[in-house]
Amino acid sequence: MFCRKCGRELHETDQFCSHCGTQLNPSISVVTDPNIKSDMPHLQREKEKYYWPFLLPFVVLLLGSGSVLAIYHYETQQNEKAASYVKNAQTYALDGQWEKAVKKYDHALKIRPLGNCRFRKKKNW
């Protein structure tokens, strides 16, 4: 048996041409009404599963980048606070107000201990 449209060879049991899609037996009607529900619910589930491989990595990436930005914002604020305390401590020290300078510098050290502070002097080894 051959397709009357494209001429390809077909099996006797084929209802449509596998190459061009032409209906081989016009006596069989095909339902194309979108209002009729499918008898194959597994096809609908397959469509729903199709989005997860793309949606899941996107959500993970979005949450990860949001977390990184939140941590960056917090750390930047802490650095600015520590820098402000150190600047105030230096101003008080230059004015001779040693007690206030020590208190401000202690506040800066509580926010950023010397191990994490950018104001730590570099060691010349």
C-alpha cells in the first residue's frame, strides 16, 4: 500500500501516512473538537511534568542569588558601620578625647573583630 499524496510505502494497518500525515482511510473520522476531553489523562500529566525540569533550576537559582545578595547587603552595612566607628575614634583621638576614642574603636571591634576587619595593619614578615 502506498500514500496517495507523497507516494511512500505504508503498512496495511496504517491509518495515516507517517511521512506527510495524510489520512489513508477517509471513512474513519478524526475528532478535532477541543471541547471533548481526552480519554488519555496520562498525556495531560506528561505536559505538566514538562515544565519542572526548567522551573526547578530557575527557582533554585533565584533563591540562591537572593540569598547571596541579602548576605552581601548585610555585610556591606556592617563594614560601613565599623568604618564609621573607626573614623569617629580617630577624630576623638586627634582631639585628645581618649576615652571616647577607645569606646568607638571597641564598638568597631565588636562589629568586625581584627581577623575580619579591613582596618587591621598588615604584618611585614
